[in-house]
Amino acid sequence: MALFKRHTVGKPGEWFYCLEHKKVEEGPECPAKDRFGPYTSRVEAEHAMDTARERNLEWETDPRWHDVPPPEEEGRA
């Protein structure tokens, strides 16, 4: 028995953005490793790369995601 199926059938109304072909597809046409989604609308899938870019910028500038040691308290020995 195969661990992963080759082709996954999506639910109606699911949209994906294929990273390899740079296109929006309804239902998963390409392998999961090559796509973002699912999205609830075609427009949302069309903006997948913008969304990813915005989220990356937010994470890169979020101090909670950096390994910065907390400031030491004064008077501690």
C-alpha cells in the first residue's frame, strides 16, 4: 500500500497556486510539494505569492522569532 497518493482530489471550490507552473488551479493538479493552498477563492490563490511575501516580512521583523536573550535584570548576581 502506498503511503502517499499520486493525485489528490480536491474539494469543490478549493483553489491552489502552483509554484512550478506559476498558475492558479482549481483543485490540486500538481503535487503538494509544488503548490500553496487550498484557498477559498481564485482571487486569493492569485495573490498567494504576495501573501507569502507579506508573511515572511512579518516573521522576519517579529522580535518573538529571533533568539535574542532577554535583558538581564539589574541587581542580580
